[in-house]
Amino acid sequence: MKLYKYTDLSEQRIEELCLRQLADDTSIAESVKDIIGQVKTSGDQALKDYALAFDKVNLDQLFITKEEIAKIASTIPDDARTSIDTAYANIKKFHAAQLIKEAKVETMPGVSCWRESRAIERVGLYIPGGTAVLPSTFLMLGIPAILAGCKEIVVCSPPQKDGKTNCFLAYCAQLLGIEKIFLAGGAQAIAAMAFGTASVPKVYKIFGPGNRYVTQAKQQVLASGMTAIDMPAGPSEVLVIADETANPAFVASDLLAQAEHGTDSQAILVSTSETLINETIKQIESQLNDLPRAAIAAQAIANSYAILVESKTQAMAFSNTYAPEHLILATDNYQELIPEIINAGSVFLGNLTPESAGDYASGTNHTLPTSGFAKAYSGVSIDSFIKKITFQHISPQGLAAIGPTVEVLAAAEGLQAHKNAITIRLKSSDGY
């Protein structure tokens, strides 16, 4: 892990450190473009070909049925079942609180305006399954989709070696009432949901995190105008702001928890204490040896860094420039920093609040903007699965009150037909 002093960094160098672009992004874009083209042209056959090429699985059927899901789900260990049940309950409780009906507003006498929510009818959920299968992501996407009232929920996840899915995803599907899981992963799954195939239905919006291929595919199908996406959600990242009150072992565990996601994950430490940084690095080296995914985590840590700052003001300035997916405030005085947070996907407060709690079971959603997109995007929520439609009604009294204003403004813009739509009503004998 590299170490920098904030006071030695120019503004340009800070911007460079905050970039997440990698050298092979251009080649990935070309590869993804080809994959999307193949899926558009060959549909199901392309998905089967890619399953054989990438997943080493020869698929006769591109989905598993409700009956197969039930059979696989029945093999889940009891402790995993209990844990998923707890996570499900917490996530559902948090997201259900977001279902808010807005009040009607009378902007002037006789003129009423309001908004109503409508669920997106068809949504696609991408559940990663490469180096790690993520039942937690299934819950994070499925629960708000169901609460929002989405009529059709298409789920894609890469096939396992047996050409099926695992018991954890199957059990989540049962909890969520999902009756079919499509066995497709990577960019090809995104393309299938965007354009549709004989087996995979086309959707209106695609959700879910993934590697750079998945992220690039989502951006390309968005650009094609065929479907919307939740956000650009690429390689995962965490930024930890820590002071002398932090526990180096805790901080190291948080950094490693992020690093084990993938070799292109970033784990950033910003601290006012050089001692804390040095002790954390020692803890990283010690804890790393015990991780099954040590090789992946080690490579991610090698590409990450620590920054020594002189004050928490500097720490927050860097964090807001970086705009982390996950921000951990490893300090006893976290309350004073909350108002200073401008850009972050999800924030974890204090020394006893690890990011992994939010990843799995506290209730907040873990599908979050990465790569600096937290400057403009929010994480997934109920709002991600709905549209807000505005309504208005004007009574005779309201038409008389607002009509002259609209006539003047329409005339000022040279739009006579707009003006006439008001004038003809005002002149009518019954006022409408």
C-alpha cells in the first residue's frame, strides 16, 4: 500500500489519484461491443456459447424452473437460512419505509398539482456469480423491486459448474417469489435483458453491480436507447477516514473486506495519524495470510494507498473529491463530520460499524455508485424501481386565475397556439 502526504499533493495529483480508469478500458469496450452484437444476432445460442466459453458449462436450457429452484433451496444449511431470513427482514423494513404518498398541492386557488408513483413494469436484476456468488445482491435488488410493485422481474446470474444455481440464490428466489432464474452472466446477460432473446424477456431497466465488462455493457445498452440502467456500478471501493481513536485491526479488516471483492477493487485509508497508518499496514499483512482470497486481496491492496492528512478538514476534502462508494468514519467523533459529507454512496459511522454490515444485513442497500459517480448518483432504493408521474387539475376558478399568466408567457415566446388553448377556454360560456 502506497503512502502519500496530502500537503505534498498538487490539485492535479489529487485528481489523478481519484481516477478509477484502467489501461484496458478501451479493449474492454470493444470486447463488450462484440458480445452485445452476438447476443442481438444469435440470441439464445450466443448465451449458450458464452456459457461454454466463459463459465465452462454446456447448457441445454438457459433457465431453471420454480420446481428446480425449490429443490436446490431445500439444501441450504440452517444457519444460512436463518441469516438470510434476518437480512431479508431488515432490508424489507428499511425499504418499505420509503413508500411515501405525496400530498396534493394547490399552487393557487383552483389549481391542484401532485405526483403519483408507478412501478417500472419490467426490470432486470443482474446477480454476479464470478469469483463470488452474491445472494445479498439478490435481496438488495429483489426486495425493493417487489415492494415497488414491478410486474415482471427478470433475474440473470452466471451458471455454476453443475449448470444450475447455488442453494443461497435459490433460497432467496423462494423468499422473493421469483419463479425462474436465467443462467447468463457478464456482458451477455446485460445484452440479453436489454434486447431480449427467445428465452430471456426484454426489460425496461437493468439493475445490479458487476465487473468492468458488466459495467461497460450497461453503459453501452443505455447509449443504444434500448433500456435504462440503475447506475454505473463497477469495481467496488471503500475509503476509510481514521484518527487516533480508531483500532488498526478494525481498519485493516475493513480495507481487506473491500479488497477481497476483486483485484481491481480499491481500499483507501485517509488518516490524521501516521502511527495509525503504519499499524494498520502491519495488521493488513497479518490478517491477509488467513484469507482464502488472499491473492485477490493482496493485488487490490497493492493498487491502493493511504494518505496522511493534517486535519479532518483535509480528510473530508479528499473524500468529497474521491466520492467513495463506501465511506467509513473510523473515529469516536464521527458526528462532527457528518455535515461535511457531500459525495458518498453509503456511510458507516464509528468504530463498531463495518461496511460488511451494510453489505449484508443492516437494511440499507449495497448497490451503490462507484468510480466517482457518487457525485451525481444515489444508491438503489424504492425510487429506483418507480417513476413519478405528475398530475394537475384546473377548475373554472383556477382557469380564471392562471389563464392570463399563461397567455402572456406564451405570447412572449411566440407560441400562439399555446396562448389560444387558454383564450378559447376563457371565452367559453361555461368556463371550460
